[in-house]
Amino acid sequence: MPLDYLPIAVLFWVSAVLVAFVLLLTRILGPHDPNPVKVAPYESGIVPIGSARRRFPVRFSLVAMLFILFDIEIVFLYPWAVVLRQLKVFALVEMLAFVLVLLVGYFYVWKKGAFDWE
């Protein structure tokens, strides 16, 4: 039984050695010229204002999650469109149900004001 996991262990150790080798190689061959400008939090020339550890508004996370949710919808729509002729009415009904659930969620977050930028 433990012998079955040997390929996974070998893959893990080979990848760990490869990562360590690449990091060591970049450390040895890479340029090292630290100066106050490169060490500063912003290299754009703008003087930092306030703390870098401020909190992001929850609205930012909400918009990001909504983007991912509706982006995943496209991932499901593309394969469905490819095999629609083979699956016929069943696929059409299932996709209509899927899109209906997403539309209900879309209108819900719209009514809650998640898309309003202030």
C-alpha cells in the first residue's frame, strides 16, 4: 500500500529540488543593487500616504466574487453550446434552468445595490 504512493513522493521531491535550484540560481546570477528607492514601498515616485495596512471595503470583495460567479457562467455555457445538437431538448431545459437561477441571483444583488458605485 505505501508503495503505491511512491510516484507522488518522487514527484513532490523532484519539484521541491527544482524549485530550490531555480531560487538558488536566481539568487546567484541575479543582479543585486539595493538602494533606498528600490526598497521604498512605491517605486512610482508617489510619496506613500497613510498606512499600507488599511482595510479594503467589503464592496470590493463583493464585486470580485460577483465577477468570478458570472465569469464561471461563461465556462459552463461554452461546452453546452458545443454539444447542444447532440443533447437536444434536455440540454436546452437544463441550461435554461441554470441561466434562470443565475438571473435570479443577478437581480437579487442588483436590488441589494451591489452594483452601485459611490
